[in-house]
Amino acid sequence: MTKAARHAVVTGATGQIGSYTVERLLADGWRVTALLRPGGRSVVAGGVETIDVDLLEAQAVDDALIALSPDAIVHLAGTTSVAESWNDPVTVARSVALATVGIAHAAARLARAGAATRLVHASSAEIFGAPTVTPQSEATRIQPVTPYGAAKAHAHFAVQTARSRGVLASNLVLFNHESPRRPAHFVSRTVSAAVAAIARGDVEHVTLGNLEARRDWGWAPDAADAIVATLALDGADDLVIATGEHHSVLDLALAAFRSIGVDEAEAHRRIQTDDDRLRPHDAAVLCGDASRARDVLAWRPSRDLDGIMASMVAADQERESSSNRSR
């Protein structure tokens, strides 16, 4: 008799990290069900089952997860923009914090019913706020300084609370993770799209905000690998997923220009700043220590900043070429 495939329920399956995670799960033989926002025009990978569920409707979430009784819940849904959280902190708090509370509560119900359902939640380096110690690890104090960070901290604690109730619940503290699937309003895609346009001769400059903010820029498929690896743990844990290196926004832009053969002096001439793009509070340095993830998951990052930005610029160039061919 053929053994039934392991079953994972994924929220945020259509997002950057969610799409890579779903692809990895399918490749590993998992059956995948995506919980999608009702009325959305979401596209998921082939072979994925879908259910429309509003994650802010706690009873609907509870009913869906109890009925599915999956082997794993991978919770990746929610607003991911720090900038947006300043404009609409209430909506972000609901999307990030309250939705996670509902997911964690349903997972606890499954645990009480005897299910060995694992929960993996995508936490964020923004929970550390403006840390005084670099790099940040699992032991770093949680002290958010943005509405998004506060919402993520609430979600992080909700998952820990579920773990105390017997759920195999893990937080993966993800530092910046980039790829060609990053939405256009994020700084990495702002840079890659502008540099691709400069290479075509369509624009002259890339316009950015704080060039000195330093982040740990990782590769999104690597974060998806860490998520899937966490599902194989004997227990549950909170783990930092990061490269251990930090680079400024300026470094990010220079790496993108290098990918099209533009030297540093010319790149500097092509970069301009706009005060309207500055955030009310921007942590100076966020950089993660992923030593425990290396030990527990045998996980390591696969691309450096130059490799990440080269892939993103090339993808934006190909998007434009494909668009032109279809006209």
C-alpha cells in the first residue's frame, strides 16, 4: 500500500517566499493546500489545492485547519512592508499579528486533539528594532521600533505561546531575502528595475532614500530551503536565518551596477536620493548570526550580494524583453 504524501497547508503561498516554499514542498513530494484570500486573483503552482479563507476570520481559519488536519502549517501570509506599516499600522497589526494568533490557536487545538501538526512561522529581523549588538541572534532582545516590527513581535510571541501548549511550533527569524519575485516597491527591486532600465537607456538615475541603512541581504530560495528543513526537525525551535554579512543600500546599488559593467564612479553619478523616501525610523544595522541554523538545519546561504543583484537585474531585463516581444 502506497504511503500517503505528507500534507502541508501554506498561507502566503503566492508571495515571494511562499511561492519558492511551495515549489520546494512539491519537489519533496508534499501535498500542498494554499489558504488564499477570498476574492483575490492569486495564481499558485500547478498541483496545489486551494481554499479561500480570510485569515482575519478566526473561526473560519480554525474550522479549515481542523478539517484539513495537516502534517504541517507554514504561515507566511501578511503585510511585509515596513514603510506601509507607518501609513496604516492598524491594518498591518491585523494582517500580521492577529492572523498569526488565529493560526497558532488552531494549531494548539490540533495538538490537544492528538495531531502532530508542525507550525513554521516566518518571523522577521524587524522584531529586534535598533539593536545595540551586531550580529543579532536568537538571544537578542526583542524591542521593535516600527509598527511592522511590533506586529511581527506579537506574532513571534504567539507562536512561542503555542509551543508552550504542546505545538511543534517554530519561528524562523528571516533577515532580508531578495529575488526576482520581490515586489516592485521593495528597495532591492527598485534598484534592479532601475539599473535594468539604465542599461536599456530608458532612464538616467536610480532614486533611493537612506543609502546608509545596512541590512543582511539574503537569497529568497535559501529562506524557503530553511523553512522546509525546519519541518524535519525532531522538535521545534526559534532560528535566525541570515547570511551573517551586512551591506548598505548604497552597496546594494553598486552591486547591481557591477552586474551590467558600470564602474563605481559612474554608478555614484547615477544614484540620487529623495528625502520623501526616508522612513520615520530606520535601524542602522540589521545583521543575523545563523550559527544555530547551520548546526540544527545544516543550512547555509548559497549566494552573495553580487550574485543576488545580478540575478535580479537580469530578470528585470528579461521581463522588459518579453514584454516587448509580446507587443
